[in-house]
Amino acid sequence: MTNVLVESHAFPEFGRPDAGLILISQWQTPDPERRQAVMEGVIDAWAEARLPEAFLGRYCLAGSDGRTILNYAQWTDAAAHHAFAADPANQRAIADSVQALISVGPPGRYRYERSVVLRDGPVRTLSTTRSDDGVAQYFHRGEDGRHGHVLTAHDDEGDGTVLRFRPFRGVVRPRG
């Protein structure tokens, strides 16, 4: 694993083998301008922070409604994330920066479970609903073992009836 973080404008690497903890949350902003400011601020705060090697990536995906943000973060394991989040210096450096942008509750905590390829096609958008009209589905199992989260990959922008997400920006630790 490398200690270098790079910016990404792609979807997260679902099924990344070194990711033992996935954090997923969805945020609402009042308008497209605020959404843009929140996504920029969140990724900038993470890119500028001193992050442990256990941090693998943080992505903001922009919702097709102009207001919604899908956050997706990857860590090597839950213990490393807990240690990082419990450190007051990290809370000041990152949590305070994020809270200044948007007030949100804690993210859902998951493990990546599996992917199902439904058909060939490029991934252009994601939805947070299970749908058999996509090109793939990415299943995440909650830490409690009872809850799950499914992301469906689509090869189109959709018809506007279902919220879709496109990559905006992320910061990631490349494998290798």
C-alpha cells in the first residue's frame, strides 16, 4: 500500500480487497450551489488532513436532483476508523470542517459483500435502489448483519424519475 493520496473523478473501486469497512451516507443540500460547496469543502478537508494508512478513500457523488450527495468512504478496518474518529486532533481537523459545511448524522457502516453483473455496459451513474435494469449491483452488508445497502450501476442518465449519482471528486490511496 502506498502512503500517497491522489484525487479521483471516478466511481469508488467497489470490492476493493483491502477495504474492511465502508461508510455510506446520503446528504441533502438546499440547492446546486450549496451542494457544490459542500462537496468541494468535504473533499478538500480530507485531502489536506493527515490520514492514517488505514484510510483508503473518500468519494462524493453528485445526485441528479442538484441537491443530494452520496458519500462513500473506505477504510481497512473498523478499529482503525474508530481510532481515527476518536482522536480530538482529527475531530478538529476534519469533523469540524465538515460540520461547518453541513450538519449530518453518522454514516451507515458496512462491509462490501458482492457484485452481480447484470449485463455488459459502461457504468455512467449509480442509484441507491435495487433495480434489474442496471448493468451491475454492488451489495454491502451492515456491521449489524441485518441491514444492507445496494448500489445499482447504470449505463445511462435515467429518465429523471429515480435519483442517480455521478462521480464528483474523491481522494484515494492507490493499491500497490
